[in-house]
Amino acid sequence: MVSADDSSKKSSSPFSAPVVVPKDLSKDQTDSCEAVLCLAGGKGIGECLKPLRKYYSLKTKYRANFLKICPKN
């Protein structure tokens, strides 16, 4: 993960600091939010392996519903 104070590493992320998913979410909500952030380019490649593996393991017709599990607030 690239932190805001690590000037030696460059990130293609549009976010200036690491993206952190809240701890009070269920496992499914956490997985969904991480996948949303990865698909938006907000997390590093290593951090995205698990959430994107889960996302792409779903049949195409279920992927949008999986992403909707992430709370908007």
C-alpha cells in the first residue's frame, strides 16, 4: 500500500492517501467495497487480488449485485 507520506513510490491511484474500508462492515460488505475500490483503481495490485478474484468468480449476471452490497454511506 502506498501511504500519503511515501514520496519515493508513485501510485496511479487518484486518492492521495491509502483507502481504508471501515471495520464495522460484514465480510460480504467488506469484500464488495474492496472490489469497488479496486475496479475504480483506488487500491494497489496486491491488495486487489483477493477481492477481484471473488468478483470475477461470480457469474456475470451476479457481479452488479455483489458490488451493490457495499453501503453508499
